[in-house]
Amino acid sequence: MPPTTADVPPAAIDWHALGADEALRRCGTDPVRGLDAAGAARRLAEHGPNALPEAPPRPAWRTFVRQFRSPLIYILFAAAVLAVALGHHGDAGVILAVVLVNAVIGSFQEGRAERSMAALRRLSSLHVRVLRDGREQVLEARELVPGDLMLLAAGDAVAADARLVEEAQLQVAEAALTGESVPVVKSVAAVPEATGLADRHDMVYSGTHVTAGRARAVVVATGIHTEVGRIAGLTERAEEPRTPLERRLEQFGRALAAAALGLFVLVVLLGLWRALPLAEVLMVAISQMVSMVPEGLPVAMTIALAVGMQRMAARGAIIRRLAAVETLGSTTVICSDKTGTLTKNEMTAVELWLPGAGGAHREIAAGGIGYAPEGTLLEHGRPADVHDAALRELIAAAALCNDAELLPPEDERTAWTVLGDPTEGALLVLAGKAGIGLAALRRDAPREAELPFDSDTKLMATRHRLAGQPRHVFIKGAPEAVLRLADGTHDATLNAARRQAEAMAARALRVLAFGAVDDDPLDPADGFQALAGRVRLLGLIGQIDPPREEVKLAVAECRRAGIRAVMVTGDHKLTGLAIARELGIAREADRAVDGPELERMGEAELRDELPGIAVFARVQPAQKLRIVEALQARGDVVAMTGDGVNDAPALARADVGVAMGITGTEVAKSAAKIVVTDDNFATIVGAVEEGRVVYGNLKKVILYLFATSMAALAVLLLALLTGLPLPLAAVQILWINIVTEGTVTVNLVLDPPDGEEMRRHPVPRDDRLLGPELLARVALMTPMIAAVTFGWFTWRISQGAPEMLVRSETFTLLAMCAWFNVLNCQSATASALGPRLLRNRWLAGGLTLSVALQAAVLYVPAMNTLFHTVPLPPASLLPLLALASLVLWAEELRKLVVRRTRGTHHEAA
């Protein structure tokens, strides 16, 4: 017996040179039932998962060491060495301990972010359709094994190398593997052994994708045994490029580092001018330089993005590119598909129209909802004759020119479901309501040939041989497409059909037209044009897809947030406009433009017309790309939804490509930055809100770190300029910068939404991290903290209090000011008092920890020695706390003025 795939490594067989039947035999695969579950499990254990080797996880020790590779850490090490050289061993120990703690926190958070990313990647992993145990199943690509019978259709990514055993008009894009720029036409016929990879037309390969047609193929190689696997070898995956936000933060950090170096020189010069001890001046200068640079910012950013991704995943949006998190906050236009995204995608055929002689056209209403084949067909309010030949032929055409399957409930708790396109599923349900048995119909009229649905022509055709009758070719498609092919000898009927299709579309029905050509060979090579002028019109079927209830609220929320929603649909423009008006996407003055109209528009005209266009209808997927580019030319940040293989260019070109998780093809998901698991427009809007939350929280952190660091700097410089003793020791400055601030910085980025995110305008593309609004707040916070701290220090020195006690009080007062200031930074307008104080339990926990650590510095003898502190009398803590709270009250007053000013403006408006 010849060896099977289970016995021989895939590379040992030239599969392309074998016939399809021989390939199935060698794989031990039943052509009708595929593999059985037990056999597939054995092969999975033997061959391993169908995945390319990934770089091994970075060891914990290496992640830990990475935390020390930073100029900021080098500065701290230099400070520690200098402290040892000057005999300040305690200071050196504190500095090194701070560096160590910072590295531990950074390692933990980096590992957590990597684990979150890995979990999200698993959620958006590739899925494939296979035939196992005689039924179609959807599996993760990792579960594919040699011998599996893969089912492929337009838009599917090929997940393993496979030998074709059946195909219909199959074309595969293999540019990723062979460099061939145009899709390759495939066939089942074997090719010679010496045939090169690019010419093996009977094979499909992992990493490619289907652009047209459908096929069955038996898997012959998985994982590292595929052609892509051999090319990839053991190389590690390239790291994702740095995002714009990361680059902005890096530039911000470099600017601060340069300012810190200048500060170092200034402090040393002032200290020498004051004739202070050089060792003390150097330690304070280095500590102050370090305090200016926000070491916690990179960790905070990593956590903010990771938490944002997790929150979006919980709301049904899987982020595939990190950059999408930040870009979402800048989105100004969301271009959304209609079916399934704005609507429920639960199609129900509700209206039939049949042409009749002498203008006596017939209209039939179909009752029932959902996918259960239960309901009555009514004509003139009475049960229709389901045995009528014309009605029966129309419904038979709808059921036969159809790739969907209607599945009965498995038990009492489940419902009828559709496997395939919901539009086609609704046609099968209609056949059931007419009493037509689908199994018997397909058995008696088997499909002999087909022209698969083409999104460009919006047509599909199948050829059947009915018992005792000549061949019939049934055609299904958009009314205008079918009517263009119709026999022109009945112009009155065709005109009536056009008017009826428009009337049905105006009632928000999706309309399909059906036709037949008698005794036609339907040669797929000739295409649809060979049928022109020969199609006999059978009738129209209108379906309803009700809008999602939550979408109307989401659209209104978009408008409040300065985001415009635009519908991009393959439906008739009247249908799209009716739904768009119902949802609030289109206002009375807005209009719809269809594909042919769009084609006639020049680029300048399109850009000028865009503000008044709410619906793009009957657009080809290629035209989506033009819409995206036109919007971007106007300065918009565009989120574009898509589900088909031809949507991939538009998804990749959009600022945020959004693929549908349920109906989306694997190619669309690969091109998109976000995958929406429930295909719901409201989920996209929720993701935009989360993107704004992430960016807003990062700006809170920057505001807090910058204002507090500038205040500490101001206190030091004031003391040097006024001839007073240094108010803080070097280790105290480091403690404030890394411990007091660090315990709350990371927690601040976990702030929940404040409810105002979707009432603000989108974040500008060129938004600066320290823009005018934040600088204005810094201009209030920094002087307030400096005045409170330096004022207390000056007053206590004038009283003749011991210098060590005054330093301890000043040190504690500055820490208290930082605690109150972090509450200020939670919102630009809302009061920090009341319930808001406890909204972020992580921040509350961080503040509690910071207070406990500050108490340890003051009251633990060993810490007194290290930090040059003395215990403060409990009675002195209350005045310090009251004084520090002035920082909060000043910001509360500003917020009150802002709220009242805005309220006045709203009343005036």
C-alpha cells in the first residue's frame, strides 16, 4: 500500500503531480465525509499544530535586565557611584534600591502587557472551514492536520498547503508567496513533477488567499512543512513598528532630558555661587535632573494601551495593531457597511413580485419572522396558491441559485440557523414556507455548473437539469444587473419591474431579481455577458433587515462627539437612504450616491460633495478605496468597515480599518487594525470612546508628572536664589520623584471613562502631548505647589526650627501636595470631590500605599537614617495636610469657573 501522509513527511511526495483521487487516497481522506474526529486528533498529536514557529518567550531575567537599558537609569547609576565616592553610602543604597524597585515594576508590567497582547492575538486568530465526520465545521487554523478536507470560498485565507480535489472558477492571489501580481486561475488537473511553484495550478498554499470562486482541497502540509514554513524557517517575527504616540513620547522625553542637563549645570553653578559644599550640590543637582525626567511614563503608556485593548476586547473590539488604540481617539468619520453592522443581519423575505401578461403583475406577501420556515404566503389577503407554476419557479430559482444551508434546531433550546449568507438563507426559509422540500429539490435538480457570485457584476448563475426538462440556468442578483441581461422584447414588463424594485427599496427592502435561461450550456469561461438579452425575468423578492435598536443611539453619540457616520452599502441607494434616515445617519438635506454616479465624479467634485453625501450605495469594493482617500484629502481621520477580500485595500488605507468578525473574510481581518466580534456599529463607537479614554489618561499622567516635577524644581531654585539652605536632600527628591509619584502614576492611567469623552471633539492629528490647555493648567498647579512648599519652608526657617525637622516637614508637605495634585489631574472640569474620588480603586490603593510608605520614612528609625528625616509630631501633620489641600482648592475653583462659563455659553446658544 502506498504511504499516507501520516507515514511520510509531506515534503517526500510531489502532490501536484498526483491526481485528485490519488491524493485523497494517499492522505486516507474520505472525499464525502473528510477525516473523523479521532483520526484528526491522532494526526494533530503526531504533526503538531498548524503554526509557524514563534520566537520563544523572553525569559523573565532578560526582561528584567532590559529595564536598566535607559539613559535615565544610567543617570541614577552615576548618582549612586558619585554618592559612594563622596561617602554617602546610605544615599547610594537608596538610589540603587529605587532603581531595583523600578526595574521590578517595569518587568511585571511589560510581562503583563505581552500576555495581554498574546491573549488578544489568540482571539483574532485565523479560522478555516473543513469537512469532518461528514459535516462542515469551523476550526482554528492551528487545528488543521494533513488529510483535512478544506472548504474554500472567495475571501478565505488559505491556512495550509493543499491539493485541489474540486473547484469552481477558483482564483487565488499568491503574491505573498510567488510575487505574482495578479490572481492565479486554478484547476484540478495534475501537472508534471518538474513544474515550478508558481505554475502548480492544482495546489493552494498557506499564506495566499482566494479572490474568486470556491473549492475543496485536501491538506498535504501544515506548519513548518508548508512552503511558507520553509521560507520562514526559525526566524523570529519582526517587531511591530513604533506607534506615533510612542514616537511623540520619545521626543517629549528627549526634550525633557535636554532640559534636565541644562538644569544640572544651572543648579551646580548656583550652588558654587552660594559656596555650598560641592558634594551636596552635585547630589542635589543629579537628583533634581532625574526628577525632571518622567521615568514612569513609558511603563504608564504600555499599561494604558494594554488596558485599553483589554477594555475594547471586553466590548467586542479586538485590536490587531497597537497604533489603532491611539488613532481611534482622532477618528472624525466612520464609514460603515449596512447589513449586519447597522442592521441585525436577520434577513426575512416579506414581499414577492411576479410579472404577468398584459400588465397584470402579481404581489405576494410572506408572513413569519426569523429563520424558522413557518409562515403563510398571502395574495390579495388570501393564502396564495403555492402550486402555481410561476410562483413555484421563482421560489425554486431562489433556492437552487443559492450556496447557503438551512439547519434545523438541534434541540428544544436552539433555533433554526443559516450556514452561509443570511440573504440566501432567507430565500431557503421562503421555500420552506411555500412547502418546497429543499433536499428533494436539490436532489431532483442537481447543480451542473455555476458562475459564482461576483461583487463587481452583483450576479450569480447556476445550471440545473430538472427531471424531464431541458437544462435551466437560474440567475440571481441586483435588479438593475439582472434586468440588463433580460430579454428586451418585453420592455413594459422590465419597466414595471424597475419601478417596483425602486418602490420596494424605498420601503427599506433589499431587493433581488431572478431570471432563467432555458436550455443553455452555461460555459463559465464565457461569463455573464454570454447571457445578455436571453434572460427570462421570473420576478423580484424583497427582504427586510431591521436596524439594530442600539445603533440609533450610537449614531447620535457620534454626532455629539464630532464624528460623522457614513453608510457604504451594496444595496440600492433608496434602501440605504431609507435606513440611514431611520438611524439618523442621513438628515433631510443629505443624499445618496450610487456606484455609477460616483464613477462619473471627478476627484475635486467628490471632495466638494462629500459633506452632503450620507450614503454610498451599490459601490464596488474597489470604490471604497476612493471614498477613503477623498475623505482623507479633506483632512478626515477615517475608520472604514469591511468584510470582503476586495475590501482589503480600503481597510489597509483607512486610518482605522475595521473588519467584521462574523461575516468578515480572513483576508479582510488580516488587513484591518480592528476586528469587531459582533459586527455591530455600536461596538465601533464604543471602541472610539475607549481610544479617547486611553489618550486622555496618558495626558493626565503627563500633566501630573510635569506639574509636580516643575514644582520641586522651583522650590530648589528659589532656595538657591534667596540664600536659604537646601530644602530637600538628594534622596528625598528621588523618593518624591520615583516612589511618591510612582505609586499613583501607573494607577492614574487606569481611570475609567468620565462620561465626557464622547462630548468632546476628536483629538487632532497633530495634537501635542503638552498643548496649550495642559500648559495653562501647569501654570496654575506648579506655582501653587511651589508657593505652599517654599512658603512653609521659609516660615519655619525664620522661626529658627532645627534644619533636619524643617527638611522633614518640607519633604512631607511636598509629598502631600503631590497626593492632592493627582486628584486634580483626574478631570479638567469635574470636581475631584464626591463619588469620583472612589471611582478608580487602583488610584485609591496607590494613594493609600504612598501614605503608608511616607509614614515609614518618617517613623521607622532605619528609614530616618537613610532619608535624613526625623519623626514629625502628629499634631504638626494636620496643618501640613490643610496647607497641602490648597493645591486642590485652587484647582477646584478653576474647574467651577470653567463649568459655569460653559453653562452660560450653552444657555446663550
